[in-house]
Amino acid sequence: MHKDDQMTPLERLNGFLTGGEMDRLLTMPFVMSMSGKAAGMTHKQKRSTGENEAFCQIESYKRWGNDLLIVEYGLHTFGIELGSVVADPEDAVPHITDWVLKDINDWENLPWEKIEPENSEIFKLHLDAVRRCISEVGNEVPTGLLAGMPFTAIASIMGTEKLLKACRKNPDVVKGMMRRCTDLMKQVHNAYIKEGAMMLLCEPIGSGSIVPAKTFHEFIEPYMTEIVENIKDQGGMCCYHICGNSMPIIENMIASQPHMISVDNRVDLAEAKAKVEPFMPIVGNVDTVDAMVLGTPAEVEASVKESIRKGYDAQHGYVLATGCDLNVNVPLENMDAFMAAARKYGKLPIDPSTWE
């Protein structure tokens, strides 16, 4: 437990879920890409083994006392396992440079069995990381798994532009691929839930900045709803995050009925809260670039303060977080400032006079 806290993250989470006591707001910044920085590793070193990934998460927690460890199953795993080519930089996030599916009509001939948990080395690496996190610090802090959802998985197989065109020209093929990815995703989730991990569901290619609400409703929402139902059936918990402007599709996100909804910093938190708070907690959304990468510690503090001001009184609860993943360029002192501000302005019960 962090020296400046009165409760462990698990005690705090239990208070949040049951309406019990909490010392401060739950604070779950997306400490993923930058976690190696806290442990003296490059991004490539961090992602090379389950042991390294777990070590980086645990070292980050020891420094900051954030309320959730996050292991990255990732956004591109389906594409990589099926044969998409990925760049492997030393200290940045990998990205796909060539997509495996050239002819959309060949999709059923892809080696889908490579994604199944028993065949996937990527799955096994992250499962090892989850097990290590839970074994070493699971008595005081929860572990989550960040996984891209089916629409984003398909984009990693064929590319975003081709996928969006296929939604218009080959809708049955897209739905067939969504069906296959959804079924495989449930196998993946079930294995991690069995270990005790929370699911962090991310669908960046479903962003309202990319996909019209009508397309989202037809191609994404039904499968997302099914995935959430499966997580609940397995006794798991999930948070649903979509990057960019999610306001055009936020009602669709709510309709999937996740346990929590997370919004990007491109969304006004007060506006999103008004939509989300009658149904579930809202998570967000300190600016990941202007504040966390480019800002000073004082500017980070101001941004945290503003997010708390807008979100703290949400009807079903508010979780302080960054608007998205924190990249490797975030200065360590800015994360120090983030968590210090969370403890200063998020101390419960909140007195608005401390930040007005």
C-alpha cells in the first residue's frame, strides 16, 4: 500500500462497489506503454516476457499506488497471430505495417486456430504476466487485462480503410468476421477471468471520430453486448473504453451494459457524465498529451483537479483516469504529480471548496 493512502486499492474498490467507506477516489490511470519507464526498461524489453511485463506493472504500482495494474493483451494480437506484419521498435508501441488479408473473400481461409488460447504464444505471455501480478500483489491491488474488441481486431487483419469500405460493400463478410472474432475473444476473456483479471475492453476503431452511429449499431453493438454478457456470466467485471470522440455512439456503449464506461479526453467529461451516470460509473479523462506528455507537473495537477470537479458527483460513481494509454514520453514526475493531485483533490468526502 502506498505510504500516502489509508486503504489498499482492493479495499477502495470494494468500498466503491458496495457503497462502503473509501479514503479517496478510485484512480486508475492507463499506465501501460510507460510502465517500463518506472522499471528502467524499454518498451521492447517490457513486452518481451510475461515476467518483464509483470515486473514493470508492479514497479509502477510501488511508485505511484495506482488502483489497477494493466496487462496488455493488446489491440493487434489477432492480426499478428494470423500473419499481419508488425514493426517492433525499441521504445515505442508496435504498429502493423502490412495486413495479412489481401482479398476479403479469403477470410475464412486464415489460420484462425492460431488465436485459440492453447495455440497463441502472445496469449500465454500475457497470461503469465497476469498470474505474476496476482501472485505478487494481488492481495492488495486488482489486475486488469487490456484487449482490443472484434471490430478493432478485424482492422488488425485487413486494415481500417478496407474494413470501413467492407461495411458498405461486403456487410455479410464483416459480420462473419465479427462472429468469428467474438467467439475467439470470449475464449480469451474466459481464461483471464478465471485467473481473476478485470477486463478492459477497448474498441478504438469503433470511435465516433471514425464510425457513424448507424454503422456502430449494426456492426459493433450486438457483438459487444454479447461479450459483456459473457463476462458477466463468467463472474467477471469489465470497463468499456473507446478512443476519440465517443459522444456520437455513447448511447450504444451504454446499451451494451458494461460495468463502467471510460471516455477519452477529447470528450467533455461533464457532457459524457450526463449520459452515463443514470446507468453506470464513468471513468476518465485527464489529457494524455497536452497535460501528461507536454505539461508541467503544475499543469497536470490542474488537469486532474478539473476532471475531479466535473466527475466526482456522478450518480453511480466516478473513477479518475487518463483519457487513454500513457505513452513512453510521459515524464515520471508528471505521473508523480497525477497521483499526488488525485490524493489531494480526490480525498473523500470531497470538499468542493478545496478546488473551487
